[in-house]
Amino acid sequence: MNADASARAIDAVVRTRMGSALAADEIERLVADFVAGRIPDYQMSAWLATVACRGLSRAETVALTRAYVTGGETLDFARTGRLVLDKHSTGGVGDTVSLVVVPLVAACGVAVAKMSGRGLGLTGGTIDKMESIRGLRLELDADEIYRLVDQVGMVITGQSARLTPGDKVTYALRDVTGTVDSLPLIAASIVSKKIAVGAHGVLFDVKTGAGALLPDQDRALDLARLMVEVATGAGLRCRAVLTDMSQPLGYAVGNALEVSEALDVLRGREVPGLTEVCRTIAALMLRGAEPDLAPEAAERKVNAVLASGEGYERFLRWAVAQGAEPDALAEPGGLPTADCREQVVADREGYLEDIDPRAIGTAAIRVGAGRLVKGGPLDHSAGVVLRHRVGDHVSIGEPLAVIHHRHGVEPPVDLVRDAFRVSESAPPGRPVVLQVI
């Protein structure tokens, strides 16, 4: 520990508590001192907790974002000669958007590089889903990432521990000090990773509703706006979209099940909710790469690629280039499949008023599709496939969902059935794309 560094940390806590803004170099030094071990955990925890209570100005949040990146590795796609975009979702139940949008945008001619993480709790991780594909390599070095972007126009890989060292060490503290849901800390954490990835622009998909990180729509909108401001302040081309997670986004919830559904969408199948969000995000990303492109033209490009199956072919080409076995996505038998399937049926007639995404996500976890402990094992074949969405009419005995599970695992039938709330009248429609920022 260092006495001068500790004195600076204490001063930062006091000034932040008093509402006095810190200069950019002061924030950078505070983070650097903590990364280097010059100040103790409890002093950094005190500052993070103060930020969670008092907030940060936009300028301070940008400074914190840059401080997280300092000292870590960054990618530089200039060597590929291509404009490269990225996307980020705050996550939710059945959120398969990245698996569709990345190859869809790549097939439209815009390169996409995405570093993804694992899931914890109800939020499924893209890397967990990708591990359903036999042989697919998800830990790549920088040269491999550049090669895939150059040759295939896309890459999806795991997050490097060498990126954003400041975020890595402070996030570990946030996780145990009740400061995870602080908006400026969330924004700095997410945007710093996007800067380190080296993409020229990013699209943020911020979920809201019962199955989202931020269920309150106003708070989710605040986060979306803040991330756009911070990313723009850091020099990135940036848009955000606020999307609904009041029910599972698609029909499938579970790793291999979601991969299969994503491939169906790329082949042209219309999945209510999921397909609409993917179309919207893909079109916004095309306009991010080409600002003069009219919205209608971007939508036509996306629809043409979906109709032709080019996005599906791009996914297959990318998977093989990244190490997947040639028959890993063959049908049938390519992706993992569960030993057992338990059908859940309606016990009353009416219209589906609500499908609780948290209950469906919990059911998927119980059969092994998710984890509650970091590093816990997964059953990539397990999960829940819905047969209906909110607004559909169901009869007694009609299938509501199918639970996929292994022998010896008790399917949570009652939990899934209770997730479906039936009423006598049809509920008002709710848009899945709530706002574009």
C-alpha cells in the first residue's frame, strides 16, 4: 500500500460524496492505484459505494470508462482495412439476438466483432450457447480475431482477461458490495470493453421488463441514453434500442435450443418478438456503418438477406472457420439433444395475458440450462421451448411448453405452467421494440 495513494482515495471519496466533480486525471490515477495494489479494497469499495449513491457526471463517467481501458490490451482493426461494428445486450431470458444479428449484418457486408461472456442466473450467456457447437473455438488471440474478420466478416469470441484491467478488479468489488446496479458504473464497465475491442461503432440493446437486468423502463432508458453519451464521448459511433423483456424473447430458452432457433430465423422462419428485434438492430447497425443509408433501404437489405438464407450460410461458414466440426450444425443430430421431453399443458381456456420470463428462466436453470454459481456445469441440451406467446388463445389440454431434460432430472412442470397466466379476454398488444436512441 502507498500512503499518498490512500490519501488521494480518501479525498476522492469525500469530494464525490460532496458532489464535487473529479478531474479525468484524478479518476485515472485512482483506478490505476487500485489496479497496482497501492490502495486497499475497502477504500476503493468506499468510492464505488459513494458513486452508487451520488452518481457521476457525464464527463466523470467518460473518464472512468477510459481509466478502465488504460493499461490493458486493445484490438486495432485498421490492419483489416474494414470498418468493424459491435453490439451489446444487457441480457434476458431467451435473448438469442446476437446469434442472429452478427451473421445477418456480416452477410449484408458490414464486419462485426463481438466478445461475449457467460451467463449467471436467469441471463443466458452467448458463450454458453456457442459451446453447444462441437469443436467451436471460443478463446482466440488477436491475430485469429483479425483473420476471421478479414476472411469471414465476423467473429464471436470469449472475453479476454487482458482487456480492461480496471474494470475487472473493480467489478469484483461491485459484485460483493451491492453496487452492481449503479448506472454510471454499469455504463463505464460495458463501454470500456467496447473501446478495448477496437470496433468503430456499437449498438446497445437494453432490455426492460420482468426478465431484464433493469425491469423498470425509465431506469433502462436512462442507462441506454447514458451508454450512448459515454460511447459517443469516447469516439464510437453509437445507437441504442430499448426492447421488451416482459416475456421470453423467442420460443426457446436454453443453450442448444436457442442456437437451433437462431438458425431457424436465419433460414427465414418468423419467430414473433425475436425476428422483429433482430431486424431492427441489424438495420440500425447497417446505418451505423453507412450513415447516409435510408432506413427503408437498410430494412430492405436485412429482409433480402433473411429471405435468401445468406445469413444462415454466413453462420455456417463462420462456425467452420472458427473450428466447428463440419457436421456440428447438421440436422438431425448436430446440436446436443435432451434425453427426455415433458409437455406442459393448459388447465384452463382463454387468452395468455402473461408469460413470466423469470419463472421460465428459473425452470431452465433447474433442468441444467443455466448456472447460479460461477463456473458451474451446464447441460447444453436442456431448457424450455414455449408453444405460445402472450395474446394467443389456448384450450384446456393444449401444449403451453415443452421441458427438455436428462434422465433423472425432475422437470418443474408446475413452475412452467404457473408462468402462463390465462384470462378471458385478449390483452392489449405490447411492442417489442420500445424506443430507438
